[in-house]
Amino acid sequence: MRIALVAGEASGDQLGAGLIRQLRTRYPHAEFAGVGGPQMRAEGMETWRDCSELAVMGLAEVLRHLPGLVSIRRGLAARLVAERVPLFIGVDAPDFNLGLERRLKSRGVRTIHFVSPSVWAWRRERLKTIGRSVDRMLALFPFEPPLYEAEGIPVTYVGHPMAAHAASDWSRRTM
């Protein structure tokens, strides 16, 4: 099975690498391809583009790079549909990935989004767009699934990969 992933920046590359490691335990013969960085490549992902190409911040920078970003998204959608990739996982980068996921889902590709956009803090109206874009949301925080469930969006709480590291010896000390 071939699984496509797109990470949009260094933190997504780190999350995507961990996801690939976990998926390999369940699907040892899976192949991974798409947009990622050095950590995803180290896990054996074939990268068609480096995630640094998507890592733009601020309105001015986004506007300057918008034509290229739109071209990259269109090219990825065309390639994934042409290759009949059965599963696409967008790793964070919701402004890039949700549009790609919507396009792929409408063409029969199963879509998963890993890292819930912070709709709980603002932009709750975005849940409708997310529902049209994804077949399943993977949530990092336990309070996120009820928001998606209320909208009829399939969601799985996977936990935050940094949670084990956050519980350091210092934080376990009693006062």
C-alpha cells in the first residue's frame, strides 16, 4: 500500500516522521511518499518536494509565494489521483492541506488530517470545511474529539507525541 503525506514545515516533518514509524508497525510493507523534510526521509519516505517550500509565514510572504503554492497543490493533487494513491494524510499545515484534502476526497482518495486545527480557540465555522475535506481527523488533545463528533466528523484521539517528554523528573517532584 502506498500512503501519501504532506507536511508543511519542520514541526510537521517531526510529527510526520513519528506517524510513519507508528504506521510501519501496523503496515510493515507500506510505502510513503509526498512532501516532507529530513526526518520523514530518514523514516524512508520518498519526498517529491521538501516541506521548506511550503513553510511561509505572514501575509506578505504568503502573497508573494501564493502562485507557487497553488501550483504545488494542483500538481500534488493531479499526481496523487493519477497514481491512484488510496490514502492521503495531511500533517498539520491546514491552510495548504485542507484544500488538497478536499480535492482528493472528491476524487475518491481517503483523506486523514493529522493535528486538529485549533477550531476550539477560534474559527469554529471552519468545522464545515474540515468535514468536506477529511474522512477522519487525528486529534492531539482529549478535548478536541467532542467538537468534531458534534459535527459528524469521524475523529480519533491519538495523544500528543510530546506528552511523554513533558512529564520530566522535575515535573514529577512533589513540593
